[in-house]
Amino acid sequence: MRTDGAPDSRQEAASIICALLSGSLAQATSGSEPAVSREFLRWYQKLLQFGAHETIGQLNQSCAQLSKVLPTAAAMLEAAIREAGPEPTDNLAARA
């Protein structure tokens, strides 16, 4: 944890996730964008591991907003979404 009053990369990434999920305008990172992007993707992976499908869906739909503050994370997320392809509709119905 940093002691100079500036949030660390992990905290910044968590704040950006919260802003995206609440519909707030996510603020640009004050730290190293690549470092904050790495932490964002770590949080995203944890959400996947915990089966937070609704949250993941909301983040996936926020890629345009994310690209304004964390272009590295947004590019990687968009590539992963493209690679995964569309989700089968029977899985969507099962979650409803």
C-alpha cells in the first residue's frame, strides 16, 4: 500500500469497477495505466472464478467507457469477448 496518499493500482482498479457498475463516470487513473489495467483484469478474473455472471456481463457492456480510462484492459477484455464468441441462449435462460 502506498503511503503518499495516492491510491495503489489495486485500489484504483477496484474503484473503476465500482464506477462502471454504478453507472458513474469512471475517472482516469492517476497511477500507471498498464499497472492499473493488470489489476483490473485480476479483479475481473476473480469475478469469473466466483461465478459473478451478472457483474461480468455489466463490465463486458462497459468496454467503451473502460477504454477511456484503461485502454489496455479494455483492449484485452474486448479481445477475450470476441474470442469467446456469443454465449448460448440456453445458458442465458438458465441464469434468468
